[in-house]
Amino acid sequence: MNETWVTVVGNVATAPDFRETTTGVPVVRFRLATAARRWDREREAWTDGPTSFYTVWARRALAANVAASVALGEPLLVHGTLKVREQQRHSGEKGEREAPGDGGRWATADIEAVAVGHDMARGTSAFRRVAQARPLPAVPVGAPAL
């Protein structure tokens, strides 16, 4: 199956939500907002186009690092695979919100992130390498303990 790889530049629209799966895998989720800026010749000023929102998912070490480093409103670059999901909401479903004339259909754009970083064109950042836990070497049976 082909994957669509994207790099999106935007601002963090929701605080990162860090959780662990039932199997102990760290996962973080947040929304990223992005709007194209265009020069308006009539007003002679920059204007924002429509805003697009993406739900960004990160797993494992990336999830832990995002949760420790990213805050609401910060400018980011996110690189990963794009997945667009469209669903039909059933009438009477709890929390039902239907837009006029759409028959209860909605779509969401998710990015499964492989890299997340601050947008250095809009500020500074201080990188700190995270020490990775290394497995202890196997001690042969009968070897003296350290």
C-alpha cells in the first residue's frame, strides 16, 4: 500500500495528550493548525488563508520527547504519513454533531509522525539528547557477579 508522506508547518492548537497503551507503548496526540499566508495586493498586507487542522500522533520515544518538549501555541514542523478518514455518523449517536446538508459525514486528517521539531525560522530552541536505556550484558551462568 502506498503511503502519502507530508511535512506540515504550523502551530500547536491543543496541548499534547500523553498516554500509554494497555501494552505500555507511549502515545501522544495533539492538533496542529496551519494557514497559508498570502500577499493581498489590494490591502498591501499579508493575510491568512483558511486554517487546516491535523491530528498528530507520535509513538514510543518520539511521544515521550514531544510530551516533554512541546507546548500549546508553539510553531512546529511535523513529518510523517497522512491518513484521511471519512466516516458516517449514525443518527442518535451520543455526541452527534451534524453540519447542515452533510448527512452526518465528517472527515479527519491524521499524521502519524516520524519527526517533530520546533520551527527555527520563528524562534530558538535548546536541544538536549535523551540518554537511552541500554540492556545489561548477559552474565554467563556460573560467572562471578559484579
